[in-house]
Amino acid sequence: MKYKKISAGLFLILVVTAIFGFKGPGDDFIAKLVDQLNKWRAERPQEKVYLHLDKPYYAVGDDIWFKAYVTIGSKHELSIYSDILNVDLIDENDSIKRSIKLPLQSGLTNGDFALPDTLQEGNYRIRAYTNWMRNFGDAYFFDKTITIVNSVSNTVFTKTNYTYSEQSGKQKVNALINYTDLDGKPYSGREVSYRVEFSGKSISRGKGITNDKGELDIAFMPSASNLAVVGHIVTNIKLDNKKVDTKIVPIKALSNKVDVQFFPEGGNLVSSSTNLKVAFKAVGADGLGAAIKGDIMDDQNQVITSFNTTHAGMGVFELKPQVGKNYKAHVIYTDGSAGDFNIPAAVDNGYALSIDNSNDDNLIIKVLPGSTLMRSAIAANGLTLVAQSGGEIYYAAKSPDGGKNFSAVVPKSKFPSGILQFTLFSAADEPLNERLVYIQRNDQLKLAVSSSSAQYAPRQKVTIKLNAKNKNDEAVIGSFSASVIDMSKVPVDETAEESILSNTLLTSDLKGYIEKPGYYFTNENSKTRADLDVLMLTQGYRRFEWKQLINNTFPPVVYQPEKTLQVTGHLKTFGGKPVPNGKVTLFTTAGGTFVLDTVSDNQGKFTFNNLVFRDSIKFVVQARTAKDRKNLEIELDNIAPQVVSKNKNAPDIQVNINEVSAAYLQNSKKLFDEQVKYGIGNHTILLKEVVVRDVRTTAVKHSANLNGPGNADQVLTYKDLENLGGPYLSSVLQGRLLGVIFRNGRPFTTRGGGAMQLIVDGIYVDSDYLDNLVINDIASIEVLRSGGNTAIYGSRGGNGLLVITTKRGDEGAVYNRYAPGIVAYSPKGYYKAREFYSPQYDDPKTNTQIQDLRSTIYWKPSIITDKEGNASISFFNADAKGTYRVVVEGIDADGNLGRQVYKYKVE
């Protein structure tokens, strides 16, 4: 145990016993904490994922480029614990649109998502995690909300303003939606039909006509059950030529009410003769901080002090609580209205933990007893103060014998950058107070980014040089990524940006939503440091609970770190008994013949490890008994997919997604037109509307479809399903049924409403029954969405239906199971990341006639500095003039992080 490291840096103001030898009763407790934390770090190492994206928002037809940094432990070193990373693109209905696996090399990888032209605009999320991280909950995953706009096929753009009022004692919401074209011309005099939805259920419907400004006012009355969920307004506006355009507008808030909470420093407000800090946080119904001001008053209505927010709805004031008095906050909102909130009652038999973090070099710590403890003859014996970061104790002290209170001055140089958790324990080893402190030191990488000139011409070649040093000004070898964007097309709010610093050192260890984390790391000054300290007062630490740690009562580990791709399963007789010593062969002919053999163990289990294969490859597993008989069952193991929970960063959802940048929308349309003109890019060709005169139905045997077998909007037969594989039927069907999305295994039509009705062999079953079905047992799936196909089902068909028919034995062979002892399997393999295309204008073969409308000018995910700390990248500018922004992020082998932003002009 590193006891010297733990006790270093304790400077006494009053008498404080520093822990050097751990020889008393309190010393035993600290030693126990050290042992338990060592065990926790060894058995449950904490991985973190950060993705560096090329830009903050996107358009359909774009590519999302990213580099992943997976770190582990308190020093944020690159992880070698997991060798596979999962990355998901999730829409605002919490439906996974794309999921990829990427191989990790020493905690690093890079990938991309191609956004098709057919993708619906809206708020999306990018989620990244390792299988090991699933043991600790998805709150620890990297999860970022991004906006994806559409100017390619989109002809209607909306802007919505919400206002709130009360009617007959009930909440009323008015949404004023403005409809315009891409150039801002209003759609006036247009008929609009709409419905308001929460959790897939419609609560209001109506029609209206837009005014001369293209505006439509929609009013609705939400119920109490709607107040805690995000909803949508689905509108259909009629355009020329009888075309109807559907727009979906998010509902983030249902009132303008502001909730105000108060957080005494250390957790307790104790009666004291000394001023104590009380932080507060004002949050609007949309989840964002709200500006307030007001006064603190006692029970005699005397003003004690005043307060106001300083950043993101947060602030702090000082109060000297008196015995027997109650306090309240009289709050004044920005609209002039007011409200009263009670301050937490002061106790007189507890302790206050006060830490002053305003000094550049030291922390000033005070432990103050309440008035009853101060007057009593009982000394504050046995109190223990511990500070840990990332599961390592960096400071420990215990109260002096006979002392009433104690203080200390601790150099910040003893702590690493990041969140430091101070906890005060009683003599009975119970946690009494907690205070988080952010240590902001210059101990990360120093990155110097430069170019030969501050100004360049369009299409001119640019070379960016990078030099990386550590805190001791020593050159480092590190891995970095760089993005270059045109800010005239992609304006950036740097305070809202998440960076490798804000994510790894701050947000990944805090409970709850953090608004604009980049604010605390951009243009760092005394105000941002003070606001960051207030954030620490209002947020909680989430990596572990002390009681769980002390009692060793953590939940069991379920998910193991993925080291390789593998195919595993069991051999069983038709009666379900294991088949030991069975011969199992795994083979594929994709990309050449590949064959592996193994033998099942005594429980019939077999494993093929250390596999490397691309996504969607198809394997065949063949098995025989030890006596070379094929009459057996092969059951393949599948890791259950990670469920999609509600967006923890829901306040980041944009109501007016088309407001991200008018210039970006217009450039996206020009880029699409230019690429189509020259036949480049991966685009969907939009066909003119055609009228279908005759429909040939797909032959479906044994169907219970009341319209007649095959009379449906879409039909899938077992032949369509034979090449597909997956752990759940809903995941297999995701993206394959037109107009149907799946949320946690339940089907919903994209037209809105509740879950679709499921009919299996003529029996009406609940929509969540779908994943109980085995894909090999299905003969056909009929999708009924249109009114002509659902009308015969009456109210049961209101949200659409899936009519599923299972096999009767006369459908023919199933590809997934050729015969006994043979199974086809398509597991998820590695995604092969693409390479960013950058035109080379010094190459005579480059087509210079095409307009260069790139918004991401350059992306390089793999930059390695040499032993002098140097590296460089070269690329050519686009046609646009303006400011180009270079962002470089990365890490060295010791876990030191770096980020630098550099800008240059193109004239």
C-alpha cells in the first residue's frame, strides 16, 4: 500500500493528525478503505469511451467520421482490457438505425457512419461502449446527441416557438409553427393536419390553415402523465400538386415552470457562527438551466442575503444558520413572476465540510461541528477525512483527540487533474459529508499547432504541424486525431462542445446531465473556475457508493470484456441432452474457403475463438456426434443486445433542427446537386411519382390476413429471412419493414400512434410477444399500414398490424437450418472503416471542374508523433472563403490528454 502517497501534503492550521503509519483504530479504517478500493479497481476496472467527431452536426448524405479513445483507471491510460468497441446510431424514437463493431488496438480505433439520403431528419444519438462497460449501466456509456438535417429531399423547414398558460386549472401549451422553404419564403394559406403524441399515443388531433407568415398555432392540454416524457407534434402540410410533406416537431417542455433546488456544501446545513456556502440550481421544464435572482429570508421575513445565477441556472450564496430559525428563498424569474422555496432545515448535531478551491495552489479545508456538538463535552474524536480520485486515495486525515473542529491546507499539486471526492466519516465508519472538488492543473499535454501562414487561397495546399509535450516540456509519442472544418458553413458553439478533456475528466464521473461542458475548458479564467466549483456543489459522484464499497456488496459481473470475435454454442440431442465430444466444423466460402474444427466438451459446449471476419459474413456450422451421426441439434449462443434507454442528454435535443445553420443547409443542397450532376457520391435517385394500376400479391400459405393472403402493404416470406440472423426477431426486422420501427422489441408504424397489433397464426397477441418468436419458425410476415388494409380490423387496426404465419412443414427448406446437424449463422463482425477522401489538386488527374463544397475539409484519425513530439498533416482547401478551424485531440502512453484549436483564413 502506498501510504506515503496517501498522506502526503497535509498542512495543519489547527491540530490535525495526518495518516502516515495507520496505527490507531482510525488507521485500521483507512487501511480497509485502501484495500477495498484496490480490490474494486482490480475486479471492476472502469473503462471510459470518448469519440472525437469531425463536426458538431450533419446533413443526410454526409459521413460521420470519428475516432474512439478507450481509457481505463484513474490515470486514464489507454485500455487493453477490451479489444472490441460497439458504436450505435440511434434516432429520437430510441431506435437503433445503425450498429457497428470495431476492433480496438491498445484502446484506439476509428470508424464512420454514412448517412443515406433517405434518412429522416431529426435528433440522433451516437452511443459507444465496450461489453465490459455494460456491467455498470449505460449511464457510463459515451452518449452524444447530434442533429441531422435534410435539405436534399426536404422542401419544408419549420421553426417552432412554445408558450405556456393555464386554463381551468390545467396546463395549456401553444406551439406556433412557422413553415418556410429553404430560402425562408413562407408557406402561406396551406392546409395542415396534425396530431400530438406522447409515448406513441395521440392526445390531440386537428387541422388548420397557415397565415400569411406561414404560421400555424397548435394548442393542446397535456395530462399529468405526459409531463415526464418527451413528445412530438406530427404535422402534414399540403403543398402544390397535392403533395403532402410530413414534419415532426419535438416537444421538450410542457410548461414554463422552473424547479429550484438547494445544496448545502458537504450535504448538511448546520447551525453555525460561521458563514456556510449553499449552492442552488434552477432548471426549466426543458431540462436546461434557468436564470433567476432573489433573496434569502428568515422566518421573520427579514432579508439575510441576495443571490443570482452565474451560469447555466447555478449559483451560490453564503448563510450563517441560526438555531431554531427557518429560511426560505424568494425567487424572481426572468418574466417577472416570483415563487418561494424552503431552504433545507439546519441541524445542530451534525458537521459541515467546507472546502475553498479559489486559491491557485492550495485547498483550504474546514470541518465545523453544529452548535450542539460545539457546546457539548463530546470531542470530535474518530472523524476521518478521505479524498479519492478514480478509486485511489490521495489524502487522508483524522480528527485530533479532544478537538472540536479541524482545518487543513493541502497543496493541489498532490492531486491529479479531474474530480476529487472528499468524504467525512464518523467514528462508526459511516459517511457523513461529501464534497466534490475539480482540480484544474496544467498537467496535461501541451499541444502546439501551427501552419506556415495565417492566410491561404482556395484550393491551396496547407500543411499543419503538431508538436506534443508533457507537463515537464518533454516531447511525447502520442496518438492524435484532427478535423478541419469550414466555419462559414459549420458555425461552432465552443461552450457546448464536448472534448476529450471535458468528457474524460468531468462528465464521465458525474451524475445527471451537464449543460455545455465545453464552457469550463474554453478560455479558462477565474469565472469559469468559480462556476465549475458551483457545478461540483450541485452534482453527485456516481462511480461507486461508499457503503457498497465498505461492505463489498457490488452486483455480480455479468458481461466479460470482449477480446476477440467468437462463435459459441451447444450440441444437444433432440431430447435436449448434451452431446459430449461432438465434432464441430465452422466454415465459410466468402472471400475464399475458411474451415475450423473443434470438439464439444462434456456439457456439449463448443467455442471458436480468435476469429476475425467482416460484418454480415455468413458461416455454416456443421456438427456430428463422436460416432459420426448427424441427428443432433446445434444451439448457437448470442449475447443479448444492449437495450436503448431514454436519452440522458435529452435537454440537448433541438426543437428547431433547421436552425443549426442556414448556410449549412444551403451548402448541403448544393453539394448534393453537384455530386449528382457528376455521378459521384452514394446517393439515392429520387424518381418521379408513378401510379400503380395493378398489384400482384405474394403467395402466402395458411395466412390469417382478413384481406386475403398476401394482400398487404409488404410481405416477407421465409425465403426473405433465410439469409438473416440475430438474437431477436425485432433486431432482424429493424430497417427491413417499410414504415415500421422497433422500440425495445415492439413494432410501431412511422405514421405515429401506439404499438402495432400483432397477430400470430390468427391469434391476437401483445406487441412485446414478437421476440418470443424464432426466425426459423416463420413462414411469412405481412405488414398492414394503409387504411385500405387495416379498415377490416376496425379499432384494432388503428396503429397498423403485423400478421405473422408460422411454418406448417410445406414451405420448403430453410436456409438457416439445412438439415439436422447443419446451421447457417450470420453474426455481427468487424466493420471496415472507410478512408476520408481529400482531393489532391496537385494531381493532374483530379477533376477540377467540380465545385469543392466540402464542409469537413479534412479528417485524419491516426496521427502519431515521433520521439521529438512532431507530426504533420497536409490537405487542400475547398472553394469557400472564410475561417477554417483545426481541432487536434489525443493522448500519450501515460494517459495524458491533449486538445488544441487552431484557426486560419482562406481569402
